[in-house]
Amino acid sequence: MTRIEPLNERHQVAPEGLEAFDRIMGSRKKLTGGPMAMMLHSPEMAWRTTQLSNELRFNSSLPENVLELSIIIGARAADNEFTWSEHVPWAQEAGVSDAAVDAIGRRTEDISALDETEQIVIEFGNELMYDRKLTDATFERAKARWGDRGAIEISHLMGYYGMIGCLVRTAGMQPRPNGPRFPV
């Protein structure tokens, strides 16, 4: 049970938040009880966060598999099972291997059997999100593959979904029924 009521419909939003709601809805198809519906309790923050989310997800220079890998790494690092549940199927549709999903979920250290793309992104995430540092060698591998812009986008995606994890825990949001869960 959530602690905070999601604001999915315009009539639920306070008058001072209607402009932000309309801007968000102009950039999204709908709100379905996810993080943006929770953020609308702070309308201007919700709008600004939506702009960042839209930039990261829909205007990224990264291939879809790298984008989704970065998202699920950020979700896992934040113990954000809500986002994990939403994005693992999208990651798999984008070509992320089941072995990579499992390695991220279990925080497996030996990822040598994964393809090079998955190894680079997972190493980047493990260092950045768990070790709280990023080695020059790992940065250079990502930069060689996706450029400075790509490396920045990977870091922002991971950090953004870490931030969303804080919101998810604050609001008491639960993963969707029948969605994937962290492996045990």
C-alpha cells in the first residue's frame, strides 16, 4: 500500500499544480501511478523532473540496450524494485541478455561471460554506484564506445533512477503485480 496517493488525473491536482500537470501530460501519454504521479504533490519539481526524464530516456544518444542496462543498474543500486519491475522487460526487449539481468540483480562480480557492451556498462555501474568512484580505465572504455556524451548519459541515467528509488521508498510504492523481482 502506498503512503502517498498518486495524482493520475487532472481533477486530483491542486489548482496551483494544473499548469505543471498539463505540461507533463503534453510530454507523456498518461500517468499510471508511477513516480511522476507521486511527484505531482510538488508540481514544479514534477515538471522539471519530467523534463530530465524525457531528455534521458527519449533524446539519448545511447543505443536502447545501453540505456535500459543503465536504468536497471541504477534501480538495483537503489534497491528500487518498482523501477526494476518496470524496466527489466524493456531491457530484455532491447536485447539485454537474461545473464546480464541476473548478474545485475545478484551483483555478480564475474561478468566475463557477458558480451563486451554489457560488461562495460555493468562495470561502469558497479564502480559508480557501489564503489562510489569511477576508474579512468572504465571511463575510457565507455568513452571509446559512446563518447563523452554517452558516458555522461550513462552516469545520469544511473543517478536519476537512484533518485527515483528514494521517491519510491518514501511513497511506499510497490512493484506491479507479476512483474520481475530482484533475484534471490
